[in-house]
Amino acid sequence: MGLLASLLSGLASGETIAAVRRARRAAIAYAFAALATFCGLGFLVGAAYIWTSARYGSLAAAIGFGVGFLVIAGLILLTHWLMSGVRVRREARRRKADMKAIGITAALAVLPSLLKATGGLKGKAGLGVILGPAVALVAYAIYRENVKSDTDHPDAGEG
């Protein structure tokens, strides 16, 4: 409730509007700086082309620059392709850990209500309700531990 009150008081006092204005001004400044940077890089490439064409000839300079930019594009795409595979494996590992945590949390959240509904561990039915899933979880954990698979640690060599 304190966070909501803080947000509402910030909105009422005008801090939020001022922060949005500052962010908009910063975004505009960065956009103009990026535009000027790209123009500067374009002129530097043009100057390098002029220098190269004066030294080696126009055709050789054009071929050299064309091949150079194609190599740069290929390296960028290759790097992206390699990194996306690493990212997919990392996200799958994180998703697996999140699902395990959610399962454990759900089991712990349900445990008190199961104990209450069965009257504790007095009867055989209450014991079965609790021990059945627990035995299944232990059996699954033992199974997962003993299964040797490359998919469990696909990028163990990365670090």
C-alpha cells in the first residue's frame, strides 16, 4: 500500500510529469547525437574511400570497400547467430529453474491445507495423501540425477 501511496503522491506533486519531460529531453538529445555520429562516420568512410581510390584506383577501392562491408556484415550475423543459441539455452535453463521453484512453492503452500483436511497424519488416508506425492517427487529426483544427458548441461564449457 505504501508504494501505491508514493506513486499517487508523486503524480499529484508533478514529479512524474517532470521525470517524463526529463526523459523525453534526454531521448531527443541522444537521437541528435546518434544522427551526428552517423553523419561523421559517413564522412570518415567517404574520406577513406577517396584516399584509397587516389592510392589504388577507383575500381580497386570500390571492390575493397564492398568486400570489407560484406565481411563486417557476415561477422555481425555470425556473432548474432552464435549468441542467440547461447541465449536460448540460458533462457531454457532459467525457465526450468523457475518451474522447479514454482512447483516447490505450490507444494509447500498446499501442504498445510492437506494436513488440516486430513486431520494431520493420524489416518492411513492422510498419510497416503502426503506421502504419495512426496515419494513420487523423490523418485523423479533420483531418476533425473541418474540420467546422463547432454541436454542437462549443453553449455557447461562456457563460462
